[in-house]
Amino acid sequence: MKRVLSLLALAVGLQQATAQMSHQSDTGKLVAQKDNIITASTIIKIENLGENINSDLPELRPTISADGNLLFFICENHPANTKYNSVPNSQDIWYSTRDSNGVWAEAKHLKYPLNTSQYNAVYWISPDNNRILIRGAFGNGGAYFGKGVSLCTRQADGRWGEPEMLRIKNYLKYDKGVVSGAVLTHDLTALVLYMCPEPGGGNNDLFVCFPQSDGSWSEPKSLGKQINLPGDEMTPYIAPDGVTMYFSSNRPGGVGDNDIYMTKRLDKSWTKWSTPVNLGEPINSDGWDAFFTLDAGGEYAYLTSYKDSYGESDIVRVKLLEREKPNPVILVSGNVYNAKTKEPLSASLIYETLPDGVEAGTGISDPSNGAFKIVLPYDKNYSIRASADKFFAISENLNLDSMVKAGFKEIHKDLYLVPIEIGQVVRLNNVFFDFDKWDLRPESFVELDRVVKLLKENPAIVIEMSAHTDSKGSDEYNFRLSDNRARSVMEYILSKGIDPGRITSKGYGESMPVAENETDEGRQLNRRVEFKILKN
């Protein structure tokens, strides 16, 4: 963002002197504090993100993407802001992208339909960068209904679609104050909000809501007495691991007014947390500190700071100490393709834990190129697949339960969708057997239940179930092993009520390799279970 001319800055200063910010402004209690960030000798340094993002106007509330390459923030009183001429201290959403060299592009103003109401903000970005959570309740083609939060999805042309408010049960019962906000977990299984349930204002508390089967969200529930003290708790951020939370509080023992604290969720109730720890200087200052966000790597925190700024507050980043970081995660990226044509597809993403088949999160691929990103915590065995109408997914397996927590990792894994047509072959990557056996392991049932569902929803389909081996062992042994495995899979499917006339089984041994057998990787590809659509 190019620096605003000095005459404009003077005009803004006059405007600020004559018109105080509305209490609904996202700046909240943030006040000028130019020398309050680093007061003690420390090896931690604050890094200003530079003039392409910061100006001599206030930049606030950074929200960084999981890959660290997309940044949303608020700029206050910029002439390009939607309500610049009508709302004192107008706040609009701006964004910037970072290139492969780590250089941030000049920030751009986010256009309609997002910058429409008096005060605008992005609270959360999905790992795939295709959805954002924004301030305010919108619906019916962009109509503004007041307090609340809304989800916005990227369209095929790259633009953001109309925001749709999250329907939270009894929301207004809890949001009666002057400031509020929210953040989603990266797997979209929880929404954490800060609100004041006291009419007319007062201290904020932190609450959690959960998605319901009808698309709504449950009534807000307090995060408990360990988090919600008599003071002010606000601006929560849930790290990609899903258990580490950072939030702002003015509880006793802080460096200044509000400080940033870190805590970890101890169970699935969302009411039991470790004792919050103050992150200290330079993250915290003797002023009011909030607006903390991280990328999936968890190495840097992005903040608002007045230290050595271009004028007012700027967006900065701080490298975290090990004790301040969340648990490491895996960032999985790739593209969704049509397995037949190899063209990219727009699809939903689903990942489940095995063997229980519990949905661990969802995502969407970019409608223009099929690109996706998801964040996975360690210690689980995952099945990952895409989903689109008239296609059957080739699922992938990521067994992070067997991986050592060596820190943040990035993995590339493309996903394929097979059109439901005669002759198409679908590989079942999440069917498992013990060595030299053909009894199905329990983690196979989630995958095979998808085949059962396909057959029940498409009563004309007839399939052949096949199993294949690598070249190790004799031909006779491999044919017998593969034939028994194919039969075992067929029998499971028949046990779910499928007509025996709609499925046959056959073992092909090592006779139909899809890769060379000279490497471990090639042999693994050759060991597989598939089905072929014979009739439809």
C-alpha cells in the first residue's frame, strides 16, 4: 500500500480530532503508543511487513493464510474505503499476496460484496484460501442484518461470492456489547466467538459453537472459568493444531493493558484448558495488545504494532520461541482432477479418521484450477477424498499416526474423481490387509461402505472387484492371495444387502502391474484393490 500523502494524513488527523471512533470500531481500546513494544533486551525482533502493506494510516487485525502467502487486514480512514466520506474512522478490508521470494505485493482494497457495512474485517481464512469468515450478518444477496458473522466462498472467476451469515442459535442473547468477533477452527468443527452478554457493553467472554446437521450452529457455550475471568477476554485465534488458542485479556499479571495469552485445550468439551501463559515482550507491550494470528508453520506470529511504524499502527510479524508455538501439523496441498480426462475439477474435500470413520474436516478446491489445501494434526490415520456429483472418489491415505512429530511438513498429494461410466476403474486405497492374509482390517470398512453406497444409489451398476499383488512370491501364491482378498471384499459388500448378481470378484496376482516392481514405491502401487464398472 503506497504511503498516503502528508496533506491527506493531516486531514485525517483533523478528522480524528473532531470525530471519535464509534464504539463498534474494531480498533477497540487500541490507542497511540509509539514507544511501548520493546522495552527489555531480547533476541526476538519485530519485523515490519513494509510499505506495500503499511502506510501512515492505521493498519489493524491481520489474518494470515495457512500457507503464509495471503494476508487480509484492516486499513482505517483510507480514501478508497467504502464509507470514507460518511463514517468516521471507516475500516475496510485490504489484502496482499506474497511471492516465492517472500515479497509482499502492494495491498489492494477488497471490493463489493465484502466492504459494504460501516466496519469490515476478515476473521479467518480457510486452509484452501477459498473461504473467509467476515464481520457482520449478511444474506439475501448481500443485505446487511447487523451483528454476527458470515462465510464467503471464492467463485470460479476468482471473485468472492455473496456472504451468507452463520445461523447461530440465540446469538443476540450473547452479543449485547459494543465489540465482538470470531474465528473458525481450520477443520470447521468449532466456531469460537468473543462477545459481551451484558446490555450496553462491558467485558467480553469467549464462547464456542458447533455445526449442526441442518447447517446451523449450536447456542454459544462459555469456554469455562479458566479462560473467562471477571476481566476482558477477546480476539481468540485457534492454531492449526486445533488445540492451541491465543487470545487477548486484561487479567492480572500482564505486561500492560490487554496482553496476548496462550492456552491448550485439554479435552473435547472445550471447557477445560491449561493455565493461560502470557507471551511477554515484545509480543506484549505496556499498551493494549490483540489481533494475533499464525500460518500453519507456526513459526511467525502476525500482529499490530506501533513500534517504528510509518505513522499509526502497522502490520508486523514476530518469530516465536519454541515454547510459544502450537503443536506441529501437516499442510497437504494438491489438485483435484477428472481421472479420465485429467482436467481439474471443482469439488468438496472430506477427510476422515480411520478406523472410526469420523469426519475430521472439510474443504473445497479452487473452482478455476482444482487446487486445495488442508491442515492435518499428527497422531491420526486419515482418509482423504474429493466429492462431486456423478463421480466416485479415489481416496488417499495419510497415516500420520505412524509418523514422528518432526515439526511442520508440507505434502503434495493430488486427488482424482472417476466418472461413473462403463469401463472406468476405481482404485480403493483405503482397503487394508495384514501381511500374507486376506481378512479385512477394520479401517477398510469406511472405504468399502462408500462402494456399498454407490451401488445402492445406482441400482443399474454392476462391478467386478479385483485384487492385485507385486511380483514377490510365486505366480500360484500371488493368484491365490489376490483371489482370496478380492473375494473377502466382495463378501463384505454382499453382507450389506447388495444383490449377488451385481458384483463378481477376481484375483489377478502380479499379471497386471501399474508400475515397475524394482522399487518399494512401484511394488506398493502394484499391491492394490480395485473395482471396474461393467454395466450402468
